[in-house]
Amino acid sequence: MFWLTACGSDEKPENLIPKDKMAKVLSEIHILEAQINNLHFQHEDSSVFVYQKMKVQLLKTYDLDTATFRSSFKYYMLNPDKMKEIYAEVKKALESKKKQIQAKVDLEAKKKKLLEDKKAKTIPKAIQKSDSLRRVNNEAKAKKTTEKRLIIDKISTYKINKATPKLP
């Protein structure tokens, strides 16, 4: 009997967080926990410290304080049916977030593949273009060289003809 009375009662706290808001907060808290776990701190104390600081900041974004969150969480924990409803919403929110992230990852993978395919296609074209440009440039140089030779030949012939005396 003592244990049942000591655990709490069904009385709602004055500033109870509504179910939908509690579900949003809890889903964000679970995401925060996963982010902290992915940081792989060397010491557990460090991860707990960072988690607590980030959790306080998260609660502030929802205009909540730690005491309000704790009292609401305790109330919902003592009322499993209500907590079950909240966690059904948390699960939906986390699955939705997972789908969004997976869609972004898939989109980035598609972009990367398209860029790789584009590079693979453009490199041979670029090589072809450079080869054809090189050929055109060589032809142009050869043509200029030929034209210069012709001009030099004409000038030389003219000078030779002028310098050569005419016979009667």
C-alpha cells in the first residue's frame, strides 16, 4: 500500500504538457540521444554532460522547463494508456524523419551518380574536342606556313628577277 501511494496518483500536474507536444518533445529527445551516441565520447560523463545541456536547450525551444517536463513525464508514465498513445505518435514522427533523411540520402546518391556519369561521358567528348582542335590548329599552322612560304617565294622571285639583268 505504501508503495502505491508513494509512486504518485492520477492527478494531473498544473502545467501538464499536452500529448501532441509531449510526443514532439520526446521524439526530439530520442533524436538528440542518438546524435550524442554517434559522437562516441571517450568518457560517459562527457556524453551525459553534453546530453543534459542539449536537452535543456531543446526544452527551451518548446518553451518548457525541466521541472514541467519531469512532472508531465511522470504523470504520463503513471498512466500507461496515455503514454502508449504518446509513443505511438513518437514512433510515427521518428519514422517520418527517417523517411525524410533516407530520401535526402537517396537524392544525394542519385546526384553523385549523375555527376559521375556526366564526367564519364564528357571526358571522351573533351578528348575528342581537344583532338579535333589540335588537328584544326595543326592544319591552320600548316596553311599559314605554306602561305608564308609562297609569299617568301614570290618576294624572292621578284628580287631575283629585278636583280637579274635582261638580255637584249
